[in-house]
Amino acid sequence: MRERLAVWSWITPVIGLIFYPGMQILASNININCAYRGNLCNTLIGLPSLLLMFVVTITGLIFGITALKRMSQNSKLTGKAHAVIGIILNIIFILYGIFALLGGLFGS
């Protein structure tokens, strides 16, 4: 029996990756008014999309860790590869979000 949380651990960052550009496009429509205010205004508008991405990826990370813990306690459960891939994807997207936030704050 496959652990469902293991599968959801890699589906959640994919969902976050799908919604992140959509939120950025939505924010870019508002950025027209911020064109003369600089990077801080653009970063503040992009924060909701980054926040959504952080929430989704942290949830996926929790799912992956919980799935690995359950699989170590119950030998009948499978899906360790799904959980590990989900954890790795979530860590990559968390780092991407941190770099995007730092780039928005300190970039030119």
C-alpha cells in the first residue's frame, strides 16, 4: 500500500510552481503603478505569490517527512522514493523562494 502523503509531498511543489507565475502575472498588472517607486514596491506586491509558494512547499515538506516517518514504522507502506523526491523538490523551491525574495529586495 502506497503512502498517500508521499505522493502529495511532490505534488504540492508542482502546484506551487504552477500558481507562482500566475500570481506574478497578476502582480505585474499592479506593478505599472509602482514603476517609479523602485524595487521595494515591486517586492511588496510580489510577496503574496512568494508567501503562497512558501506555504505550499512547507506543507509538501511536512508531508514528505511525515510519510517517511510512517513508512519507517510500518513496513507494509511503500513510496519512499516519492517522499524523498518530494522533500528534495520542496527544499529546492524553498531556496528558490528565498533567492527570489532576496533578489527583489536587493536586486537592481
